[in-house]
Amino acid sequence: MVQTNEMVLAKIAGLYDALFRHNGFGEMRIEMRILKKGQKEVIIHCGKQYRFVVDWPAPAAGGAPAKVGSCGCETRSVDSDQK
């Protein structure tokens, strides 16, 4: 079965909704690991573990991957004058 990033996002949204509606404490944690063959493993911890292996996009044109921060989000420079 081919797993996609959209499937992971749908699972995260569903689990978040269940946690939000739960009458008590809840916790969710997400891990990502880079695998061989241009894939990433995504593990969602939320009572159980939900494991996905999804294709990771190739680097952008020019050969260099996007610069990412520790959160996995793309980063960009901000002038110190901007607030």
C-alpha cells in the first residue's frame, strides 16, 4: 500500500480531534526519520504508534535541498529591522 503525506496529515488531524474532544489529558508526539531510497518514516505516538513510510520529494531544482530548521520547517532569513 502506497502511503502519502496526505494520509499522515489526515491521521494527525483525526487524532488531534479525538484528543481535543476527550474529557481528560491527552498527548501526541511525532517522530520523523530519513530512510534510504528517498523516503521518510513518520511515527505518530498517541496512545498507540501509527507508522507511515512516505516518499520524500527530491531536492529542488539546482540540486540543493531546502534549508530546514530543527522542527523540519523551511527557514528563511529575516532582517533585524522587521518585527
